[in-house]
Amino acid sequence: MRTHVLALSPLVFVLLSCGGTTSNQANELFSFAPEPAGAHCPQGGVALQMGLDKNGDGVLQASEIDPSLTQYACNGKDGTPVVTNTQGLSSLVEATLEPAGANCAYGGERIDVGLDTSGDGRLQTSEITQTTFLCNRDPLIDVHVGDVFIDGPEDLAALAGVRIIGGDLRVRGPPGAKLELPNLEHLLGNLVIDGGALTNQNTPQNVPGLTTVSLPALVSVVNVFIYAQDDLVTLSLPQLTLNTSIYIVGALRFTTLDAPLLPGGSANQIVLTSAPALTKLSLPALADVDVLRVEGDTALTTVDLPKLTSVRTKLTFYGDTVFDRCSAAHLWNKLTTRPSQVAIEGDLTGTCLDSDLCGALPLSFSNGKLVECVTKGTWADGESTCLGLGGHLLWFESAAELEATQALTAGAAGFIQGWLGYNDVATPGTFVPTSGFSAYDPTKQTGFWGKDQPDAHNAYSALDANGFAFTGSKTDVARPLCRIPSH
């Protein structure tokens, strides 16, 4: 309960509500002002105005007053004021919470007005001369249950005050150049932008003219699906903080993903592929993600993921032709949780060391360690990388080493094949390690080669996703698996 002394004058007295929150979380403000004689009060009285403090200055501006919520405490029929100061007494206004009931179906505030005849600065029950109730709105008035479809501007306009959508938001037709829903906080389904759904097309279609999607208050959404949008430039989700997957595929003019708070914990999947106008990917709060795929974004030069330390399943930078490998190296090296599926193929003109793109696997040999590198290249490129690390492409010195390596790689879901050190370039059909000092020959052992392998002479060996060896040509590309001896 709060009591405020109010001198009824042309000045407006502002009272900050002590109850409830509003649909957009701005404070509710009350304003009391004299009401001249007229339609609302034939003999004049007091206007009790209410609105949201949209600009946050603590003052109820005229533009913030909601006329539909204004209520009036009117003077008597003979003109007797609702409160009077003829005896020099203070006029008091007291605001108290009103529980849900007969006066306010959803609760609200009770506003009592009277004279402080006792002089104690408190409005006693016997001093009340007028009571007005300011009631809360139906809490479901800004909630839409079920899926919502936007096929044109009129559908977008109908959602202007909606705070929660209990299903999907599907954009099928052009709402205009900008789709903005300033009050939408929670989307319990997916955000889908696909013009093909309107014409029953099986493949995604562009929503013509839609350049910007802005959801400034959105905190949560299950997934974001944006496919084949030729005109979309910007997706703005500045308050998105919950676990969300975002898929932006085939957006020809797309340049900006604004999601600085994504996520508060971890996101599921971030997929940005075939967006040829995208030059920068910046997700400054992203710390943990299951899948990060950035592919075919041919103008991408900058990736800003300062907090990312965990990629759990898949990491690919593939076909991003001007994204240099030094940036990939910095990203890879700071990961404390690394994925089993990885492919980083950037601009190889970067000046990073090969060691920047390589890391030890959790398997040690008696006289060395097994290292994998994330950039693909030919067999010769792989051997060069391993030499730079002080070793060679992987060879085995015992059946136990082979079996341990097969168990490790076969157990890594989606393991991308890696080059081994064995080739038959010198003597077709006889595979020897490039290191030249392995007494053990695994290529003769059952279980080394995969089915129908080796299938070519003058070939190079690699390990497949099931832990078996197969052959490739000198122009094929794969990741190098290096054995680095202990010194």
C-alpha cells in the first residue's frame, strides 16, 4: 500500500503502479489531473489516467496515455468537489492492490481519494470520498493459441499486440518490406519463412519484397527456418536468449544475423549456407553449439565467436572461398569440446602454422602420439603437414596400435576419412609406409582393408568412417592423420 499527498492543480501528479507487469514489461504509470466540466464529468472532477512508460523517463507523457484506460472521479451534481481544500486540508490519494473479484475480474488497483481531516497524513476509511478501480486486462488478451499464418499486410497488422504465439509463425506471403512484431516475446513453435507454402509448392519459395525480419522482444523460439529467400537482408533477434536452432539456407542477399545474446546456455544448430552476400558472422554470446555449419558463403571474411568453446557434433567451414584458414585455426584451437565431424576448408593463403590446425587425438602410442588436422588436402599435402609437425602420415607398429586406432575412429560418429602413410607408388600392389621404418605390415592383416579394397594400383591409403582402409588417387582430398614420434 502507498499513500500520496495530491494537491489538485493544473500540474499532473504521477504515481508509479505497484502492481503487476505489462505485456512489454514497461512500467505502468498513473496520472491524476483536474477534469473540466464536460462529457466525462458534468460538474468537473479528477481524471485518473494510465499508460506505459515507453521511454523510461518515469513521467507519463501525453503520448503515453491510453484513453481507453482513463477513469474519472466526478464532482457531485451540485458541483461539490470530490475533494476540497477550502479548510486548508491536504487531499490524499491512496493506491492499493485489488485482488481478483467482483470489482476487477483479473485484479488491479483500487484508488481512494479523500481529505486528511485527521491531519495524520494517512487516508482513513472515514475520510474516503471517492473510490475508483483500475483493473488489469485479461492476461490472455495478447496470447494467440495455435499456428499463425502471414499471407499479407493485414495479417501482420492483426498481430501487432501479440506477446505469445502458441504454435508456429509461418510467413507465406509478402507483408511488406519489413516484418516487425515489437511485442512478441515467446514463439512456442517455429518461425518459418517460405512463400512456397502459400502456393502448395514442395520446394521453398521466396517471399517477394521481404528484406527485414525484426522481432525486438523475442526471447524464445524453437527453430528458425529461412530457405530460398532472394530478398531477405536482415534477421534481427536482439533479445533471443534461449536454446534455438537457426537455419538460413539459400538467402542470396542476406548480410546480417543480429542475435547478440544467443544463447544463454547452448544452441542446437546454427546453419548458414549459400548466403553469398554474407561477409561477417558475429554471435558474441554463443558459447556452446551442437552443430555449426557455415558453407558456401563465398563473401565471408570474418567470423566473430569470442565465447565459443564447445562444438559437440559437427563443425564445417566449407566452400567459404575467402575465409582464411588462420581464422579457422583460432576458432579450432580454443575449443575445449571438439566435434567428431569437422571440415575446415578456407583460403589456404593464410600464414598460420600447420600445427595451428592440428590436435592430438585421445590415443597415445608407446613412442608417439596420433594427431588429426582439420584442413583437407591431397595425400602429398597431408605428408607435408605431418613433416612440419615432426612426423609422417600415420603408420602402425603393431596389431594393437591398428586395432586401437580403428576402435577410436569407428567410434566417432561421422568421422571424416583421413590419409594414412601407406602407398604403392614404388611397387604397384605393395603398400609401404612413407616413413620407411615400420617392421609391422598391417596391409597384409585381415581387417585392415575395407570391402573390395585395395581397388587400384599406384594409390594412396586412407581410413574411412568405419575404421577400415581404402585407396584414393593423388588428387583426392582428405584430412591428414599424423604420427608424431616422442623425442
